[in-house]
Amino acid sequence: MKAAVFHGRQDIRIEDRPVPVAGPGELLVRVTGAGICGTDTTEFTAGPSMFPIHSPHPVTGHHGPMIPGHEFAGEVAAVGAGVDGFAEGDLVASGAGISCGRCPSCRAGRTNLCDRYATVGLQRDGALAEYTTVPAAACLNLSGRRLASDVAAMAQPMSIAVHAMRRGRPVAGEAAVVLGAGGIGTFLVDALAAAGVPVTAVDLDETRLAVARRAGAADTLLATRDRPLIDQLADAGLHADLVYECTGVAGGIEAAVGRVRRGGRVVVVGLHKAPVPVNLTSVALQEKELIGTLAHVFDRDFSDAVDLLTDQTDLWSAVAPTVLPLDDVVDGGIRPMIDGRAAPIKCLLDPRIDAPRPIDTGGRS
């Protein structure tokens, strides 16, 4: 099978690999769509950090060159021993996260904090290939659901947004601000709007803000790089009950903490490459909350994420208008994200094709 294999920093090669075999409790999935995200680009430019290239991973045991890809959907090609509820040909979306089910976090229902958490495509071979194996417990059977396979490939990042939204504990009457309308930010706007929360999206790119408005943003703010973001929010009169920081830059945290209301909540969604200063005096004296969020809880978040994808058929052609072949993963997918070139909000790949094609949303475009 054709696969994109990470060998080291800035070194992804298209290779021929054997088709993997589904082990007990696993599915062999014929990949119909896979996404790439900021984690993949960071590993490409500065890794390996999460990818177990130089030493075995303590949970998965993977060691050496690895196939990335943790956002994906596909058709069941084979069912491993002990698996119920799936059959060959079923369309599935994968959450990719693997938890033990026995540790205190798992028993408390917080499987994303499992002591032995691992992810398909981050700590073992993933879906930037024609086939991949994944635990059946990390897959949702989409048979009978009205969802195109291209859109199903976005279920994992949408579930991250659903989980982040819930971590903020939005309630009726509150308003939210989402700083950064990239992939997760756009999905988060959609999730908040669906929950009835008025949301303002903030970004440096007017094209992304236009998509955020289609996703349900009640208002948008086009930011600039020439002034501190906190000052721009103040000038716009933005003073929210709930702020989701999705930019991963220090100015975003400063703005989020500075412009959230007394007693408000800041959810830190974006990952920061280095420690950032935070005004903890403001946090203490005004009883503000800083809240972390990690991945998703499959049993709670994933099906709801799929429902959101199903409900917004006409949005996804703006989020991911073009699906790329696997050969384009670096030059067409990763490098534009690194270089900051104009690119779609979400990059999708289909290992079955040889040339780019429009996304199939299964509905209006």
C-alpha cells in the first residue's frame, strides 16, 4: 500500500508498505479521508517530539519511521477477533485516542487523561496511508447516518472542539469570544453557536472570519499584527464571559485573561511552544478561571461531533474545499501551513486519488 512515512525532521517519504493486519479488538480501515493539523506540522518542522522515532513508545511499543495521521475516516476492510458492531464495508470515523479503561481517570470517565493514553497517528502508525488499523473502541460506525466520508474525516478535530466547548461550561445568557478562527477555532464557533451561545470570532484573516460567520458567529473582529491584541479587543468593546484562546501565541493569552469579565473563564485551547506570562493577580482578585482542555472523551464527545458535521453540510466546502492526493502531503498540505501561505482552513487528503478533487459534502456546496 502507499503510505506517507515520517523518518525525521522535514523528512516524509511516500513509500510502499505492507497492508497491516487487524489484531484482536481492532479494525482494518481502508482510508477514505485524512486530515493534517498543527501537531503534524510541528513534528515535521521541529520533531520528532511526540512521534516515537528514536526510542520505543512505552505504551504502543512503536519505534522507528512512522505513518502519521490521527484525523481520519474510512471503510472497514477487516474485523479483528472479539469485535462486535462492525462489518466489512461500514463507514467509520475514528477518534484515534486509545485509553486503558482501568486507571483512575478512565474509571472517572475522563479517558483523555488516561495514564496510558496513546493516539493512532501520533504514537503508532496512522492514516496517511491506504490502510490503517485502529481499536474498534475508538471508532464510530456511521452506517445509517447521512454523512459523506470526506466530512466524516473531520470528526476527530470537531470532537476536540466539542470537548473544549464543554470545558468552558457555557450557560444561557453568556457570550463567548473565540480567538483564532483556524481549524479548531472554526469548529468551536460551530459548536458554540449550535449550543445557543452568541460568539464573536477574532482572527487576522478576513477569509477565515467569513467562514466563521457561516459557522454561526454572531460577530467577528479582524485583528492586525501592529498593535497588542488586548488593545484591539478593548477598542472593539469586547469583554466576554467566556474566552477560548485558540491562537497558541502569548498575545492571545494576555488578551483572553485581560478581557474576560470578572468571574469569567478562559479555556486554553491552543498549544504554546514556550511558557507565557499570565496576569495571575487579575485571575486571583477577579476570580477568573484558567481551564485546560485535551483531546476529547470518545463516549461523550464524538457522536455529538458527528451530529454537528451532519447538520452543517453546506459549511464544509468552505472549510476544506479541495481534497489532495497523498503525494501532495508535504508541498500541498504541510508547507503552506508552515509558510503561512493562503490555504484552506482544513487540509484533507485521500490516499485513493492521484490528483486534487473538490470535497464531497454529500449535499449543497
